[in-house]
Amino acid sequence: MVDQMHGHVNLVLIFPVPLAVYLVVRRVEGSIGIVAFIGYLALALIGVCSIMLETFATATLFGVLAFACALAVAGRDRSRVFRVGLEVALAYGIAAVALLPYLVSFLDHLPALARLRPAETGSIDMLSPLLPRPGTVFGSAIPLLRITDRFPVARLPAEDAGYVGVALVLMVILFVVSERKRRETWGLLGFVLLATVLSFGSSLHLAGRRIGTGLGVIAAHAPLLLNAQPPRFPAYSALALGVIAAIWLAHARPTFGWLRLAVVVLGAAALLPVVAQPPFYPTESLPPFITEGTFRHVLQPDETVFPIVPMVGDELRWQQAADFSFRLPIAYIGAIPHQPSYGHLLATRGGYMPNPLPFASWLQGAGVTSVVLDDAAREHFEPLLRETRLEEVYRGGGVSVWRRPPDGTVPKALPVVTVAGSERIPGGSVRELGVPALDASGRFTLSQDAGRPLVMTFYTEACDCDLHLIAMQRFHMAHPEVRALAIDSFTVSKHVRNVVEALGLTYDVGVDRLGRIAQSFARPSPLPFTVMLAPDGRVVNIVDGALDEAGFESLFNDGIAQESLPVDHYG
């Protein structure tokens, strides 16, 4: 829970879930009326759905599992448990009516079912319940237990909630032994085991090694659970462990009750995290602009601010540390889909760089009046802000603040490529474009060599495209009648690598740091990709991925076959 305060503020607010469990227990024992139960439970469901859809979906899943376990051991009380289940369903119906506008919008914009994170990282290790993590009091004191560094979620310790501890495992065993004659004992045990097995995810790991397929693969195919994180599932087994501890302590005999209390206290102590003095979240990545309160003199109260930060989730911590004195137009509350979005701008590692004109339109439409750029992200994003015609109005405290000038200047419309049709027959035409040369000696334009076909490839320094560029060099030598142009796109490094000298290239190479020309094709494909233009600027072929010499020949020959197509002026 403390780990999730490092940026996932929404994942800290899970109080409606134990509140819902409390209401169900009260209703089963008959200490709350039907009207109050359904009303309060509906409010709890609306609350958890409003906070985090993933929590709502997983709470529903484990609620169904708990209901099944309760029915299995209810015996003569089965009719009462079933009746409470119907009342729970009615509460869900009321919550659905209240949330209907959001549900309609959700269904209208239902995203494609795709996994946002690798399945390998979406599970906890089978040793996770027993071995303390370095972030716990005991784990930090026992360096020999660093086997946990090999666990699937070792790189995301905030996502690993699987640790229970030997003391609490012992408590469960002793509880089963002492309460074995009670039916509810086996229902609680069954729920804990089910939740634990599901938290292992779709891939079973033992000491960091994959050993098979887990039961979690079943839940992973449900639409709302496809991207739910199994390492968070132990939060639900923790509720059952709390019930087990309460029952076990309540049924203790006076003579040996202190022994049971000692086991529970030791188990709770083993879960304590290593934290600094309050506040219980790291402040080293918060700029002095926030921590020293400078923002109060630069930003207006309740102003809509777009922070560009080094790490996803930092923007929420900025807002939290600033006591929510400014608004955010967008924030990171989960994995970002793989298609470009302005959410990728929230961190330098996002890799997505928009065109200045639509970015400026988005800022205006979202009501953003200030962009706050962290100094750690300045090198990557300063060119974008300047080309968006924003002005730097403040710099200090580890950030710079950018605003639109008083005259309302907007970025100039940039050259675009209009693409219509299928991949094999793209159609469309290219208007005039310009790109600076790699060595800053000039600027390449489409009109410089009009009347010749152009093969243009887009690459990035992160794609390891040397063989692709060398193959293009061989194609260029074999076809002097074709102009060749490579464009280094989305360049993050301050000093661009000179591939002309490194690889001995004789064709033109340009640099487009913002990737404006590559994005003008409106293609989500990763780099590299290659485009062939007819002498009149028509797009006659587009091929994704790295090519060898034969691939360039095929692209060229297929493009020649399409040169008789009419120009499509769509757009």
C-alpha cells in the first residue's frame, strides 16, 4: 500500500472494498436491514467503480468466488446465503443505473482487447508468500533473501503484494487445525487458496524461473480482467486473512491466548515496510518548485497545468504534494495503450512526440494554461514546446513554466503526407516537405530533385537499423536513377549519431527530432518503415520493418507497378 503511494494514488483508495465485505457480513448475520444493506452496498460499488475500474472488476471476481465458497460450505444456511447473493445482485443493478452514462460512454469507446503488459511480469512468484522483500523491515535486514530480486515483478516492487510471511502462514495452519470442525473454516481456506493461486498469474514462476501455466490464464481472457494485475490480487486474500485472525483470536482460551496474539502481532510486524519520516513517499524526484511552494507564486489557484515529468505517475505526486492546488488534464493511472496518445508525454520514456499543431489544439481544448517541464525532461521536450510557439515565462526550482504568448500565436501548419487506400496500394500524394541535413549543412526538400522517384526510410537511433541503412546504400548504388533519403526521427540524444560517416553512406540523411514527417503518415507502425514516392509525389508503396537489399528491390518493383494509379487527393 505504501509503495502505491509513489504515484498510484487511485490504487490507495480501496476502502470501498472492505466496506462492502463488512456490509455483506452484517447482512448474513442479520444485523442490518435489507434496505440499508442494498443502499449502502450500491454506494460502495459506485465509489469503487468511480475510483478505479480495475478494482471494481477484480472485486467483482473475488466477490463471486467468495459467494461460491460460502454456498459450498453453508449447509442448512445455504438459502440465507443465496438470498443475500440476490440482494447483492440488486445492489449491482442499482449501481449500474446510477453509472449508466459512464457505462454507455465506455461501451461506445471500448478499446481493442490487447494486453498492455507482458504476461511474464503479471504474476507473483510461488515463493512470494514466504520470502520478505527488501522493502520490508525483515527483508532489508536479511540480505541472504535477495532471491526475490529474480521474481517476475522485481522491477516493479510496488506491484508485488504477495508477501504474507511465515508467521501468518503458520496462523492459517493453526486456525485450520483448531477450527476444522466449523464449515466456515474451509470456506475461508478455500478462498485464500483460490486468491493465492490466481495471484500467480497465467505463468507459474518458482524462484524466478517459469515452470508452467497458471490458473490465472482463465481470468486473463475476460474483457475487464485482461489487463488486471494478478500481483494485486493478494489484497483480497488479505481480507480473508484478517477475518481468520479475528476468529482465531476470539476463540482462544484464556490460558494460551497470548501465544495466538504473539503470532498475529509478529505476522503483522513482518509486513511493515521500510519508510522514511512522514510523508511516507519518496520526495527526491519532486522538484523544489513543488516542495518549496514556489508553484504558489507562479501558477494560479485551480489552474489547469500539464506537467511533463521524467517518470510516469510523478504528475500525480506533484499534484498531491501541492495539496491539489492545480488541475491536471490527463494523468497516469495505469498502463498506456500502445497507440500514440498525449498520455505518453507524461514521461521521457514514453517515446511519442506529437506534431506541434495538433498538440497546441489539444492543449487549448483541454483548457491547459501552463505547461510545467521538469528539467530532467527538458532536452527531450523543449523543441516541441518551442515549435508549439509556447514561451518560457519562468525557470527555477528544477522546472520551467511555459505559456501561450499574449498574441495567441499558433504553430505554423507543417507539411503533411496524405495517405489513403490499402498498404499495398497506398495512394495519396506528398506535398512539399523539408528536413534538415544530418550535419546541419542544409535542408532537403522534395522539389530539389523533382522528376525522380524517391525512396524514403524513417528510422530511429534506438531501432538498431545499421543493416537496414547499409542495405539501402547498396540499393542506392544499384539504382542511381532513384533518389534515396533516410530520416532520423524521434531523436532523443543531444548529439545525433553521424551514420553517414559511421556506415559510409552516400545518400541523403536528415534529422527530424520531433518525428513530424514520420507521423504525418498517420501510421502506428514502429520504426523503421520505408515509403516510395513516384516522380510526381504520389505514395506508391509503404513497407514496415527493416529491409535487406532484396526487400528494397521488392519495394521499388512493387512501387513501379503502381505508378499508373491516379493521384488520390483525399484529405
